[in-house]
Amino acid sequence: MGNNSSNNAANKLQTKKMKTIEITQDQVKSQSDAILWHLKTYGKITSYEAIKEYGATRLADIIFKHRQKGYDIDSIKLIKKTRFGRNTTIAQYTYVDPPQEFIQGMLWQNQ
């Protein structure tokens, strides 16, 4: 039974087109590029950080488009206090680097 679940996980990895973030700081030309660079460099970002650091006010849309391009980005709900002491929920987006086995498999398929 354990072997079957590992096969299912391997199949999911093979069907999912996962991309590795390759952008460098010198290549950043837009807010979208800046978000990718931030995820590569720091691993996670919130909308507050995106606004403060890059002036990107539509982080959810930027993340959505990067997911469509094949980047594996998870979202985690965080509870934060507002300036009025109330709780609010925000999203923290986390980049998931493709597993080494996936990268090796893609390299072998392209030969």
C-alpha cells in the first residue's frame, strides 16, 4: 500500500509542470518579476510586503499568473491584528522548489 501512494505522488509530479525560479536581481523589470525574485530569494511574501517593497497592490493576481506559468506557490492563511486590535486573515505565499527527483526526471525526458 505504501508503494502505491509513492507511485501516485510520483505521477502527480510528472503530470505537473513545475518550474524553477531562475530570475536574478538584474533581470527584474516589472512588479511581477520582482515578486518572483523575492520568492526565490526569501521563499515567501505577503501582500503587505509586496506593497511596501515593490508597490505591487495586486499580489493575488500576480501569484495566480505565476501559478498558470507552472510555478508551484502555496498559500497559507495568517491571522494578524489590525491597528484597531481586531483579527484579520491574510495570505502568505510560499514558493515550493521542485524536488530534485522531478528535475532529474525532466532532464532525462528531454534527452
